[in-house]
Amino acid sequence: MTQSRYVRERLQGEVRERSNGENAFMFFTEKLQDGGLYLLDEPENSLSPARQRELAQLLENAVRFFGCQIVAATHSPFLLAMRGAKIYDLDADPVDVKRWTELESVRTWRDFFRERESDFRK
């Protein structure tokens, strides 16, 4: 069942009280169980950057303390930077294992902020 379908069917009464991102984060906090294997497709999709960082910490803790295994397709630098993550670059031919800082999507974010570095100075 997709996350959106789950939210519509099981949380409908509460959906109006929370944002899509809040409902998505609640989904993860309620559904992770000890020793589980989780296949996640862009779990950061509706999360703010702050919530993506929280999700990364939640997933790290699930692996470290509760024996979970996580396989995730993501572009989120917060999730890609998780401690101990093994990252397969599916855009490489052949597929290659890389550090998160070597991925094109992460380097695009880095370049974006470097080009605008002066905007952050007061």
C-alpha cells in the first residue's frame, strides 16, 4: 500500500489536522518495527529539510538499535549521508558504489549554495 493511500484510508479523520509531511513522518514513526526490512522509494518526498534530517536519524536508530534493514531510493542528501550507508549510483554505467558526496544530485545542491554563498552573509 502506498503511503498516500494509507493516509487516505486509515488516517482520514486526522489528515485535515496535519500537513502531508507531518502525516508522512508519523507514518514512519508508527510503522517501523524491530528487525524489519523496509524498501523505501523516496521517503523524503513530502518532508521539509528539517523533517528529512529527523527521518535520517530515525532510520539510523532503527538500523543501529533495532536491527532493521533499510533499502531506499532517494535524492535526499540528508538520507544519503546517513552513517554506514552503502550507496549504489544507479545512474553510473555500470552501477557503482560511491560516497554520498560524489553523487551528481548532491553536487548540484552544493554548487547551488556555493554560487549563492554571498546571499547568506549579512
